[in-house]
Amino acid sequence: MKSGRYSIATYIILGLALIGVASMASQLIIPIVVFGVIFLLLKYPPNKWGKRKTTTTRFGKGKERRTRDATFRVINGNKGNSDEPPKYH
């Protein structure tokens, strides 16, 4: 008569396998942590952590800073005024 689903030998083999895995857990903890961190970085990239929502105006654009147009001035030179050769050749 079987009292359980599995035989006693199956429970013994599973128990020994668990003991073996538990003894190697100290050696496997660093690779597990490294792969876990890599997985989390792939799933939740760091650029999403620092992003903040910007306030938008009613036209759909963010706050824009208005700058003044630069006033351009013409500086008169003396390029065509003399017949002398240039100083530096």
C-alpha cells in the first residue's frame, strides 16, 4: 500500500538533491545577484528613474524661454581703401 503519491526512494533522492543545491547556494549567490540586477536594469532602465514630467502649456509645448533678437551692426573696414599689398602674406 502506498500512502503517498511518490515512493520513499523518490523523497530520498529529492531530499539529497535539495541538500546539494543548498550547499552550492553560497557559490551561486553572486551570479544570481548579478543576473538579477541586469534583468532589473533591462526591465526598468535608469533613464526612466530620473525623468520628471514637464508642465505643458495649452498649446502642447513646454515652457519656452523667449530671447531677444540680436541687433547686427556693420563695422566699416578699410579693405578697398588702399593700394598697398597686405601686411601678411
